Amino acid sequence: MLFRNEDRFDLTAPEHSAKLQAAFDRLKNDKDKKHPYLLDGEFVFGEGAVPSYNPANHKEIIGYVTSASIKDADRAIKAASKAFETYRLTTIKQRIGYINLLVEKLLEARYDLIALIVEECGKNLVEADWEVCETIDFCRSYAMHMLEIEQGVKLLDEEGEARSCTYQPIGVGLVISPWNFPLALLAGMIIAAVITGNTVIAKPSVETPIVAFKFAELMNECGFPKGVCNLLHGSGSVIGQHLAAHPETRFINFTGSKDVGLRINETAGATPQGQKWIKRVVAEMGGKNAIIIDKTADLELAAEGIATSAYGYQGQKCSACSRAIILDEVYDDALRIILDEIKSKHKAGPVINRGAYNFINSYIETGKKEGTLLLGGGSDDSIGFFIEPTVFETGRDAVIAHEEIFGPVLTVIKAKDFAEALEIANDTEYGLTGGVYSKNEDNLTLAESHFNVGNLYFNRKITGAEVMRHPFAGYNLSGTAAKTGTRDYLINFLQLKTITRKV
Ligand code: NAP
Ligand code: MG
């Protein structure tokens, strides 16, 4: 099977405008609707009605969801465990069949998904379309890798013994996803679980439940046996925590913040009465990503890459650049060009909710105390939660140079030479993405071996990883380094079985 990335739309082309408008209109018509969750093959309504707001306009409600109870979570675990007994025996061909159908459904729903992502999480149209494409790319790449995984492990042949060693699914998985890629990350983690023959309970972020519901609807139309895919709305600290601790949960695939990821890892480390395995945890977490500029760099290119990486989606990407480390010799010139670039091309955009707005603003206040405000710093929550692209100059030890802010805040740090720049870049507890702008081969070679991140980019932006081109995941407290879109990723949800027969 040949892989191809789904072509991104040129959304400025006139052919798209009517279809997009129709999708936004449909969304508007649904704004009073209450959406259920998917439990054991049925869409179920729980208690209450929780609204989902548009972060760009907090008076605008996108729709409502109801929350699953602990009892529902227990029912979902039972259903997924029961379904696993037979689903684990399905052939890889069958499972690929379900995923191929999912690709068709995603393509059919493309405009509706774009509209939803724009409205529910404040992305622009282009980023929203990229996300739908990334979801399709995950489907195709995992389907392709499964054909290879099906071959198992090659063993030595010997007269008198027949041997095999093949990959087996492991059980019920819990998928916990963040709001910033509400479709691609939720879907990617679910697809990885079910294409490997496991069953799954997904708990998406409370911030983006309608995108999650829409995905559950599409998934439910693909013929998966009942109980294989469950998706529950509700609070992470209540049902998420309960499911993570549950003895029948076999593995947890988490993407989100470091604090929650570490908490889940701790929870999973306990072995409650009746649990027959050690839970596996894949946790992809935050970052404090740096771009280094040395004296040989193309400064215009570097400024463009830094600004795009720092302010695309308001800095709310785990891969976003939040530190620019500039060598002394080019510091003043580089800074001037970076600030011009930001001023001319980037403006205030909405962050996800009031909590994030306050959190980011508190770091802006911290930055004002420990550094110099060079640009931005303003915010406005009268319509949506808008924060200006903000730049500080600080020393390497500043709090804002170490903690993940997850907003449009960049700190600029001066380094005396390339070795010191690398040292500053590595001086965080994270290790997700990093970049170097340089024409000096020695510096690039040094960065290859000493810049300790999972995704290192030279002379380009550090965001926008594409499936099968830039397998993505981080080091250190950025996570377990399970590279999405790869064969290795899927191995996390499988175990080898060796069978030896005397003949
Ligand atoms: P978050 O606050 O950690 O939440 C992530 C998910 O965990 C949500 O579904 C949340 O549910 C759930 N949760 C919260 N407490 C829980 C608990 N005690 N037990 C089980 N689940 C729990 O992260 P976020 O704000 O949604 O996303 C932003 C973060 O994700 C950033 O740190 C970013 O860097 C990171 N991220 C990393 C990657 C990567 O690939 N490395 C990709 C994207 C994002 P509720 O919504 O109900 O709280
Ligand atoms: Mg919202």
C-alpha cells in the first residue's frame, strides 16, 4: 500500500467558499442541540447540559453535551472488555477496512469538521483544514504500518520445529486528549488503539466536546463491533482519573499537559486488587521550545520561522517556539528584524478560554518583573479571549524562560557563543521541538548530537509536523517519545506471542 498525505485545500479558491459557508450555516442551526456520548455502540444522554463556547466570541455557544457518570465509565469498561474478547481475533484486513471507511467519512465531512474546529477551538481555516488532513494521514499511515506488523518477527528456521512470533493486541485502552488538536490527536490515538486490535474508551477535553462528538458519530458509522469504540464526555479529574485507575484498563494513551500526564503515570503505576498486568502509559506532554540563531543565519528567514512558530494558533501548539536564543554578534540586528516581522504579520488572536487567558496574563505580569517587555503585552476579553503577540527579553534563568505558558509569549535570550546557546536551549525539563538557523555545518553537526529534543529542525519553522515526514514526540518531561504516525508507535499497543511446535 502506498502512503500519501491528503492534499491540503487552497481555501482561497472560489470552489470552497459556498461549501464552507454551508458548513458554518449547518453549525449555526445546531447550536441549541444537546449531543450524547458513545457507550457500547449506543449514543447516550447523561445528566445536565454543558455548553461549548467559541473562544473568539464567548457569547456564542456551539452546542451542548451531557456528562457521563462514574457508572457510565464502569459500563464502558465492561463493554470494552467484553468486546475485546472477540475484536482481538479480527483480522488486520478487517480492521483496515473499518479505517478505510473512516477516511471516506472524514473526507465527506471535511467542511463540517473545518467549521467546527474553527468555531470550537479558535483556529483559522487553514490550520483547521490541516488538522482534518492530519487525521486522514494518521488513518492511512497506521493502516500501512499494520501490513508490516502483521509479518511478525523473523525467526531462525530449524528442522523439527515450527515457530512463529506475532504481534497480539493487549486489551482495553484509555485515550485522553487535549483541546488544541481536538480532532487529529483524539482520532490518532483512537485509531492506533483499534487498528492494533484493542478496544478503547476515549475521554476528550471538556473544551472541545462537539468536535469529539462529531468524530464519534463518524467512527460509529464505520462498522466497528459494538463496544470497540466508546467516547465519554466529562471531567478529566473525575471520569478520566477513575478510568486511569481502573484495574481493567490495560493501557493509557495520553496527550496533554505535563502535570496531568505525570499524575496519570503515577495513577497507572499503582496495581489495584484484581489487576493482572502492569499498565502501559504513553504520555505526550508539553514543551518549552527554543530556536537558536547564530551569526551565519539568514536573519529574515529566521525571523519568519520564529514568528510563525511562536504565534501560529496563538502559541497554543505543544511544538510552538517560546524561546529565541540569539548569538551576541547578531543579537541587535536579529531582534529588530524579528520584531518587525511580528508587528507586520501577526495580530492578537483568541486563546481557548478564560482560564488560559488569566494564566497567560499572569505570566505576562511575571515577565514584566523579570525582563523587558519589547512588544505586545495587551489583551482584551470583551468579545473573545484575545491576547497580543508578546515578546520579552530576559536572562536565561527567568521563570518565563522555563515554564510552559501555552500562549503567544516569546522570550528572547542572548548567548555569547553557540555552545552556550545549546546549553540554554537544553536547560529545561522538556525536550519536544527545537530549531537552529545557521549556515555553519559545524554548528549544525553539534546541534544534531547535543540539542536534546525529539524533533529538531534546521533553517525552518519548528511547528507543522506532517505524518510520515516528521514523526512527532518529545524527550524528557515532554513525554515517552512515542513517535506518532510510525510503526514504532503502534508497537506500544501490542505484545509479541511466540509459538513453538514440535513437528
Ligand atoms: P490538560 O489540561 O493536561 O488536559 C488533557 C486531558 O487530560 C483532558 O482531556 C483533561 O480533561 C484530562 N485530564 C485532566 N485531569 C485528568 C486526570 N486527573 N486524569 C485523567 N485525565 C485528566 O491539557 P490541555 O490543556 O487539554 O492541553 C494543552 C497541553 O497539552 C499543553 O501542555 C500542550 O503542550 C500539551 N500537548 C502536547 C502534545 C504532544 O504531542 N506532546 C500535543 C498537544 C498538546 P478535562 O478537559 O476534563 O480537564
Ligand atoms: Mg470552547
